[in-house]
Amino acid sequence: MSEHQPRLNIVLFEPQIPQNTGNVARTCACTGARLHLVGPMGFSIDDKKLKRAGLDYWHFLDITYYDSTQEFLDKHRDDHLYFFTTKGRKVYSEQHYPNDCYLIFGREDAGIDERILLKHPDACLRLPMIGPVRSLNLSNTVAIAAYETLRQWNFPALQNEGQLHKFRWDDAEQVID
């Protein structure tokens, strides 16, 4: 990715489910986002379920590991941090995301520690949902947030047009059932 392109950072605080982390890794690989994994994690990084969910995308990833949430927060105290939580008071699509921002997601079973949220009240964002549902799946939430950020940036360095495998789009009128 060019130095002149905006860069997105996806952060998982203490992920517990390897398949979710693998799916998030695939989203990062497809979008060029950096992945930050903050421990302790509920699985080993060489877990087969993690690798299977990420398929053959691992060589496209830029991953940084942290031993603890505090280590991450100390290192990035001056960066633009956004905390995705069901407890947020602001809808994610109302937020303007600057270049090199960090989208942060908590554990699947507990979310982000509320003491952290209280220190960043204006940066706590939520995805609207109906009342009785607890939350969306972590990897779905990451994908929604990542693509909203990239949409605001006009999808930098991403392919905005696909190609058919067996035909060309210009041949559409000539193809008969």
C-alpha cells in the first residue's frame, strides 16, 4: 500500500474464538488493514481453526502483537482510537474516521473493559440493533466498521470493479441462456 494512501488499523482486545480472529484476518487481508492482536488470547496463534478461517490470506497480513491491553493503550495514547461497543452512545456511521485510525473491538464474551470506555466516552461507537439481541458476531462487526471507514475514504487502493471469469462484461448482450 502506498505511503500516500490512508491506512486502517483493526484491533482485537483479548480475542477468544479462533474462527472469529481468522475471519477478521481475512477482512484485513482483503482491505489492506493492519491487524493488532492484544493478549491474552483464548487460543494459540498457530491454531488450525484460526488458519483455516483465514485460509491462504496470511501472507497478505501486517500483524502486530501486544501482551496486554495496557501495552497497546500506552503505545497508542496519541493515536485516533475508536472503541466499538454495544454500550456506545454514538452510531458508528456518524463518526468521521481520520487516516491511520484504530478501530478497537473487545472480547467476544465480555466486550471492552468499561474502565477503558469511560476514559474515551466520545470515541465509543455502536452498531444499531433491536433491543433484545445482545450483539452481532465480532467478525461481522469488524467488517461493517472497516468498510464504513473505507467508504468514507472512497475505498483507497481497493479494486472497485470486478471481472467475470468466463465472459467479459462487454459481451453481456451477446450471451444467450
